[in-house]
Amino acid sequence: MNLLIADSGSTKTSWLSIDAEGRRTEFETLGINPVRDTEEQMLRALPQTSLPNGEGPNTQTTPSPLWGRAGERVRVHFYGAGCIPPYSAVLEGLLRQRFPGAEVRVESDLLGAAQALCADAEGIACILGTGSNSCLYDGRRIVENVSPLGYILGDEGSGAVLGRRLVGDLLKGQTDAQLLRAFQEETGLTAPDIIRKVYREPLPNRFLASLVPFLGRHREDEAVHNLLTDEFRRFFRRNVALYRRPDLEVHFVGGVAHSYRDELQEAARLEGFRLGRILLRPIEGMAQYLLHHA
């Protein structure tokens, strides 16, 4: 059996190919979100079934042959943001068109995260990256999901919300002058720049999330530490607590969770929860789960 797994966000899609002999190849293409993208855009972002000399559109590394020899079984599992009915059916059709004869499954990125984090065990699985999400997982499927609501109404603990709170505090004088000077020197951003990028330019959530590394460089600052722990506590209170399962470990994937695991651990303790696994990228865990259930 040949297995092709995709873990897709709105910016990029990570792919992992595992052939019948167990050889692995990883590469990236453009992000795919079927809620946002047209069929033409999604087709352009999908990998080609033939990439001579390891070259092809959107690839950032050199893939080996991915699709197996004639007659070999091929399974394609695509986990992504926006992969919900009816939009997921459109993407599934495009994948079947691109990989004729393959078994194709399209699922949400949240289910992929839960499988990578919990495998066959019950648990609470969370995503903390540019956005945030969470679910109660019974070892097979998602049984409950508190809607994240996006970075304006929700997305507590996410990169976009952390960035939003950071610039709000800086511009409203809620931090000391030294932190504001450091921000201006390191980012080169002025108040008008920030207002323009948030209110006049596309994808303000990505801009706000791009400011999160500044928090990491100044995490010893009391205001930064308090911002991080307070926002993570809000994530637990407004999302995890609603599952009413304090007996379960809470697992995370995503760059924010991975980078700020100490502050996340402190927030979990203060809110009465136990942290479990924290993964930067879920795709290897997805592969282990799928191979176990082949």
C-alpha cells in the first residue's frame, strides 16, 4: 500500500508520502482551504502525479515517485482547514481526478490533530497556531467541538489573538515605554502601519500572528508573561472547560503551543487541567495512526 497524507492550512500544505517499502518523502505545496478557494485554485495547489527530476509547481523539496507502481493500492488522506461539508466534497472530487483509482478521504484538520495526539484513546485535542480550535475525542471520532469563532469573536490563545492583544496593549500605553521602544526597533512598525495592516489590508489575522515571535524574545518581561498566561487561561476557560472532562489530559498541536509550552503549562495548572502531548506538526502522528489502521 502507498499512503499520501496532507496536513493543510490556509497558507501551506505539508505532504508525507510513504510507499509500500516504507520509504518516506515530505514536501510542501500552497495552502488549500475549500471554503475559501475556487476549484481552479485548489487544482493549481495540488501536487502533480508526475514530477520529472523532482521538479514541479509549488514544491519546496524534491519528492521521489509518490503514487506507487501500476496495480498497487494508493490511499490519499487529506486533513485541512475548511474541510467541512459541502466544501469537502468538492476537494474530494478534485483529488480523485488528480489521483485516479486512489482511495480518497478528506477530513478536518481538527480530526487529524486528534488522531495524531490521542490515537485510539479518549482525550481533548487542541490546535494553537495562527488560529485555535479544540474538541473532545472518544478514540475514534470527534464527539464535541466548541466553535472557535475566529480571531474577532474567539480563537483564544491563538497567534492572531496574541498579536492583537500585544499591539492593543502597546498602543494604549498598557506596557512600559521600554517594551514599546523594543517593539518599534525590532519590527519597524508605527501605529499608522499597524492600523493600515489590520483595517485596510487583506489577511490581518496573519499579520497579527506574525508578531508572536516578538513575545518569545521578551517572554521574561512581566507584561509579556502575563499576556501569554492570561490568554492561555482564557483558552482553557472558554473552550476546554466546556467539555466538562477535567479527568482527561489536554493535548496540543501548533507553533504557538510548541513555542510557549511553559506558559501553557502554567495556565493549565492554574485552571485545573493536565497537559498531555504537545506537537509542533501533527503529520507524523497522522501517519502512525493511519498505518496502524490500514
